Amino acid sequence: MQVPISLDDAGEVTRLLDAVDFVLTDCDGVIYLNNTIIPGTPEVFQSLRRKGKKVLFVSNNSTRSRKAVMKKLNDMGFEASIDEVFVSAFVAAEYLKSKSFNGLVYIFGCQGIKDELDALDIKNFGVGPDPMSENAKDSLVPSVKPSEKVDAVVVGYDNMISLPKLIKICTYARDVKPALFVATNTDETFPTPDSSVLVPGTGAFVNFVRTVVGRDPVVMGKPNASYWDAITRVHPQIDPKRTLMIGDRLNTDISFGNKNGIAYNLLVETGVHTLKDALEATKDINLHHLVPSHVLPSLNRLNDYL
């Protein structure tokens, strides 16, 4: 198994760019951390566009809609258009649409999922606070009885998590059809600028529900093929053999590239995983889908060669 090639080299950068037409990039941990830009990254994509590369931003984050992420990217100087932005909430909404779904969705998640479902006229509820009532706070089993007839559930990242919400999502997920128990993604953690703090990701919430109901969800986010399918519907001309995927996670971004036939996969060490992690994966044949073709300490190093 070949070890990842350092992209911190002028000749290697030239060889790689000559071989690709599309550049796909993750967002959190690659170009920004929460709301903090990783310095120099907007300039990287400006240079790539000047060289004729088509840039797509492909995030597993479900908290914002495509439009909201596009605004964030533009405010940060990345100059994105709506057809260049993909989020797992959009992929989930498109999945339900492909099923000709016309029922009611319970969302365990944030506004981004609601916005994407609303855009497709799919009825939904659940976003926002759902706190414990005062008279239930002393009870280990509070009286929470879901009352709506729900036909599908979408589990994403929820920053207003509460026991009533957990009870409702587990009850609804147990009762819907298997293909309509949907998870936006399964990222274990959420990247932040403060590495001393460990923030649970959507995967922690998904595993909670999976454990309680004893069923696996249909997962939309990277590395799953459903995400690649959503990209190819918007960009049918994309050729995975002439595509570069950039990410900070081996088990989502790099695995996404390898599992979907993307020829070149670049790990940057500004988020979750490092070259050390990638080298460990080369030792196990069952983990080779986690091994990137290239590695960089930070994406902004490309500015020296572009």
C-alpha cells in the first residue's frame, strides 16, 4: 500500500492540478473552524478557479441549509454559488423527494434540515426548544407522549437537545418504515477552534437513537454513495477520475473519495485526523479506504505553489 504523498512540493502540485478538473472540499476543519477562517484558504480557491478548476463545497454539517452555507462562504471570501454548495441536510431532503414522500417528518436537528425540507414542500416539525416541563424534572421517566402521526424522521446535529426530544425521536424512529429512518451523517465530533474542548457530533446522536430502537438508519452524509449521487445530479459532467477530494477526516472525507472512485484524495491536518492516522490505516488492508493519496499540514500551504 502506497503511503500518502506530500503535496508540499511545487512539482507534485503541478502534476495533481494537471490531472483534475473538479476540486471538492469539506468545510469544517479544512477551510474554517466553526466561524473562524483558516488563514489563506480563500486565496487557494481563488487561484484554483483562475486555473479553470470547478470548486464544490461538500459538507456533512446539517445545521445550515445550502443557502445559509453559501452566504457564510461568500461572507468569508470564498465566492460560492448555490450549485457549488452541498450539505447533508440537502442530501436528506433530496432522498425523501426521490421516494415521492408526501407525509410528515419529525426533525431531530437544526434549522438547516427544516429549510431544505421546506424548499421541497415536505411537511415537518421538531426544530427548536422542547424542554422538560417543571413537573417532570423530578421524574426519571417523564410523561412525554408523541402525539403526531409521523411518517419519516431525520436525525441531525441538534444544539437544543433535551430528554423530551430524545424520547420523541426514538419513539418515531421505531415506528416509521426502515427506509424512512434517515440520518444526515455520522461524524463523531464537531471541529472547533479550541482543541481542548471535545464536542459530540451528529454520530453521537444517531448512535443514541440506533441503540434505543435497535435499527440502523439510512445515512446521507459522506462517505455514503447517496452524497455522491446528489452531486452528480447537479453536476452530471463530473468525472471521478479527474476529481480531487479535500478533507480533514479519514472516515468521512477520504473514505468518501475512495469509495466513490475519486482518483485523488488530500488529507489536511487542520481538523480531526493527521498523517500519523493515515499511516496507521496503511497497515490494515481493511482500512485502505481511509488512506489519502496526498497530505498537507494545512490547505493554505498551496498558496506557495499556486
